[in-house]
Amino acid sequence: MERLGTLEVKNLSKKFRSRNDELTVLNDINLTVQPGEFISIIGSSGCGKTTFLRLVVGLEKGYEGEILLDGQRLNGPSLKRGVVFQDHRLLPWLSIEKNVGMGLKDAKSDESRKAIQEHLELVGLKGFEKHYPHQLSGGMSQRAAIARALVNRPGILLLDEPLGALDALTRMYMHQELERIWKQEKITMIMITHDVDEAIVLSDKIVVMSSRPGTIKKIIPVPLARPRDRASYDFVKIKEEVLEEFQLHTEHPFTYTI
């Protein structure tokens, strides 16, 4: 069976028009993401990262170029594309299991109940089915949001700074959880982030975008064994390569081998 989740972006440009002005947000973006790849997109604020993600989700229209998922041109939102935002956006009046199942056609069917339970277990929330969002921590709420995005088994999962609102320790734990889920589901993931370390920890490739109008400055492979060691020389070298694109530099740590 052919693996799904190939994203092709060809000559993508996006402009916003007002009565007296025209603003080019994205200019001639070309990117191919292979099935099962984890890609991070990083860039300065206002470079068009979120606009790009909204175009792939199908929430924005009126662009030039092509966006293809498994060879099919995108035409509006679809259950084939899951999305997780920085804010978990769980409905406070629904239990966690009902939040996760809200996108299913028949959430009460045996098949849907099984899918909901499987995905709650996948994200480590077994036993919290009847809880409500206010009873969960920030990290648990984001895991519920990930379960909701995956329960329809999309070909691709899009993440818009999904861990940005979490504290540093919870964020590091969620890096491990997100990588585990990605490996288990074998799904294509594209994540927007401002965190260079986060991008290196999780990604197969890092797409660096320029300031407005957003273009792809560089695609940086991350050929490091998993799980990644943040203190390793190779990790620091990749971090420096990314930061150099923003005229920032890191000092090489003193390392030695016994």
C-alpha cells in the first residue's frame, strides 16, 4: 500500500490586498515534503509562516501557484489534514473523549469509540476520558488536541507553534511525546516554531524563511540519530548553521572525549 502524506508546494505566492495597498506575504515558495517526514519551518515574526500553514490547511484562498497533497490540489479544509494550534482550543463544556471525537461523523459508533480510545492511549490520556479541559494541565490539553487532530487518520499533521504556551520543562517533555507519537503514527508532520532547539530535536529538515516577503532561504537537513543530544557537538553545529541565517551565532562549547 502506497504511503500517503506527500506535500508538494510549487511557485506559491500570496498577497493581501486592501483598498489602497497590496502586501506580498509569500513569494515563490517551492517545497516537497515526503511521506512520514517531520519538517519544521522557522523564521522571524511576520515572515509568513502561519500564512503558509493556513494555506496548506485550506483556511486561506486567493494564492498563486499550486499546493498538492498526494497529487491532489487542495480545495478548502479537509479531514485529510489535521491541525494543532498553540492554543489547544478544546471546548470547555465537553469531556476530553467528546472533544477528541467531535470531528468524527458518528462519534457514538463502536468504530469511532475504538478510535477515540486508541488515540487517547496514544497520547497518554487513558483514564482521563471523562475529565474536562479545566481539569488538565497545559501539556495534557495539548496532547488531547493532538489526539483530536489524529483521530480521523489524516495524511498530514500541521502544527502551529503547538508548544509555545508551555513552560520549559513541560515543553521538553512534550518534545519526547511528540516524537514518540510521530514515530508510532508514521505521519507527515509540518511544524511552525520560533525555537531553534525544538526544530533540531524533532525535525528531519528545517526550512528557514526570510523576512517579508517570505521566501525559503535555506533547507537544512538534520541527520542526527534519535533521540537527539542537545549538548553534542553536531547538534550545536546545526544550531549555529540555523542561527547564521538570522545573523546570530553561538559559541562552540569546549568538548572532549575520554
